[in-house]
Amino acid sequence: MVHKCGFRALSQFPHAATLLCGGLAVVLALLGEVVLAAFALMAAGVSFLVVRHLIGLVVKANEQKYRLDQQLIQSQKLAAIGELSSGIAHEINNPLAIMGQETEWIKHLLKGDNLQAPGATDELRDSLREIVSQVERCKEITHKLLDFARKKEPLIQAADVNRLVEDMARLVEKEAAQNNIKLIRGYDKNLPRVSTDPPLLRQVVLNILNNAAYAIGRDGTITIATRQPTADSIELTFSDTGCGIPKEQLDKIFDPFFSTKPPGKGTGLGLSISHSIIVKLGGRITAASEVGKGTTFTIHLPVASPNGED
Amino acid sequence: MPLKARVLIVDDEERFRFTLKKLLTANGLETDAVGSGLEAVEALRQRPYDVILLDVKMPGMSGIEALAKLKKINPEVEVIILTGHASVDVAVEIMKLGGYEYLLKPCPMDELLAKIESAYERKTARGERLRKAEATQAGEAS
């Protein structure tokens, strides 16, 4: 827009060459050089017309570029919506397919005297249980989607981030210990209190710790550390000794519906929700990984609230 | 259904394979099930299946990659894509690679059985035509 207005303004003024020729014509006329003055005047006129035409072309090209940029943004938006819808369809269609099949199997069991066969009632119960479980799976997806779509504005409070992370670490530690996963802490004791939304940050920390434990499976360590790299920011790192993420998948892990977990084990929304929370809190989240060695998630958060609250 | 088709289910959803196998078997079809494209390739090397029901989005080897490999091992096998992921690009790619049909999950059982039947008929007809052509060629040669 700025460029467009700039070119419009420019087009209102004659070019310097036009002014120069015009000025020269006046000087020559004053000196009595009428023929030369006439030539200079003609040159000024031609120069004015040429420059006006050229500026017109530039303005037109610039307007065209602006329109094309807008169309590109619009098509990118549509592509993103398309990709998201396709992801939703896949995640919902799979449980629906299982429910459909279980229903078919129940119908089969109820046909004739099939139900009299040994184990048939157990199979019937099993199918019903599976339908309930797949309904839960769909519910989890739709609820997480709603969470994702809802514009939850952060409620900023002063928080002791070491304490907040430790609370979540203890929660995960109990279950992790059963799989021989150790948690190593490296908290910066001088970490300042941070203006943030504690429940939202807790959600992110819990998600990352859960993912780390899942990536390890059995026997490994999760290293948690906090520090203050600059006066106005803090850094949280979570490193696991899990399976790692291949390079080609690493830049997709924050995309909605991208999951490295097997079907039904992850909705592929956890990290994209975490990403959007951290952005809302004025920070950023990054991941580095090496297959077979593990993954490190790093969160940077501002010490003061992004909106200047609290 | 008086079908004797040998069907292979390829899907990474364990429960989907489990119940679909039960349903197809109950409908008289000889059915096996595997959880990945790699296992499907291995299974087709071991046994001449007539129809393969193949998922698209699977970890490791995708359904598209698997389809190309399966068709290379046995060009006569008919492959029905059964996926929760609708995409025109993928459907076009599948047809190019010789996929027989593209079905979207959840697919009604009657429809699936009808597609398997029609794929099996096509495979049998093609086999018979091939045998006749070979017999004619052999007759001409002698």
C-alpha cells in the first residue's frame, strides 16, 4: 500500500528533466534565443509526456503486483484450510471405519443362531467396548480441535517457572520411573519470576515431558534445565534420550495433525497447540533432534508479559 | 457370496485389520492381514493374492509406494485403496499406478464386498484371456 501511494504521489509531479528543460526554455527566452527556447520547451513537453507515461506503467504494474500478492495470500489460506480439513477427515474417518466394522460384526453375530456359538457374547461385548473406545478417540480429536480454535486469551500472573516445571516433572516422573526413565534437573536458582499464564505453560511442559517419555519408551533420561540467557528472557530446555525425529519430519512437528506416533496413539495436535500457546505468551519454541540420540525442545519466554500486564 | 478370492488387508490400524478380517472371512473370503507396506510386499511374494485392500497413510512405506512394488511383483493382482484420506492427487496417482478402485473410509460392508467381487471377476477374466492367448500362440507355433 505504501508503495502504491508513493507511486501515485510521484505521478502527480513532472520529472526533473521536464523541469530542467522548462527552466532552460525560460532562461533562453529571457536571453532572446527564441528558437532554442522553443526547442527546450518542446523537449520539456515530450519529456513530461514520456515520464508521465512511464510512471503510469510503473503504477499499473505495482497495482497488479499488489493484487497478485493478495490473491497469493488468499490461495495460501485456502491451501492451509484444505490441508487442515484433509487431516481432520483422515483422523475422524479411521475411527468411524472401525465403528462401522464393529457394527457390521455385531449385526453378523445377531444373525440366525450365531450368538449361540461359543465366545459369541464375549465378541459382542468386545465390539461394543471398541465402539465406545473409538467414540472417545473422536471426542478427543474434536475437543482438541476446539481447544486449538478457541481464542483463549492468556491470563497473566507472576510465576515461579522452576516450581511450575518441577510440579509437572513430578507428575510425569512417577510413571516414567516404572519404565526406568530418569529425570535430571538443572534449574537456575536465580531465575526471575516471569509474567505468564501458568496453566497454559503447565499444559505445554506436560505435553513435552509426556512426548519425551513416549519417545524413550524404556531406559533413558529426560534432562530439564532453566536459565536466563538475557535480562528480559528465560529459557527452558527439555532433552530426551529417545528415538529422535528424522530431519525431514522435524520441520513438520508443529503442524496440526502431524504425528510420529502410531494410529490412535496421538492426535497430532499436542505440539501445534503448545506452539500456539508459546506464541501467545510472547515466546518461541524450537526443536533439535538426531535419530537414535534424542530430541531437545527449547522454549524462550519473555520475563515481562507480552501485553505489559502484571 | 460364492467367492473364493484370496484377499490381503494392509492397514496400520490394528483393530481395523482384526475386524475386517473377521467380516471378510465370515463372507467366505480367504483373508490375511498385515500392518505395513513392507509386510504386504513380503506377503505377496509368499502367496498369490487376488485382491489387496491397501491403506494409503502408513508409517514407513506409504500405500502409493507399496502399490508400485506390489504391481511389480504381481501385475495381475487387483488393488483396492481403502483410505480415510481423500485427495484427488493421490487418487490420480493410484489410478496411474494401476490401482483398481479408491474407496473412502468408512465404507459400507456391502459396497466393499461388491468392489472385491468386481475386482476378483476382472482379475479372473484377465487371467483367462491371457491363458487363451497363450494357448492360441502355442497352437500356432505347433
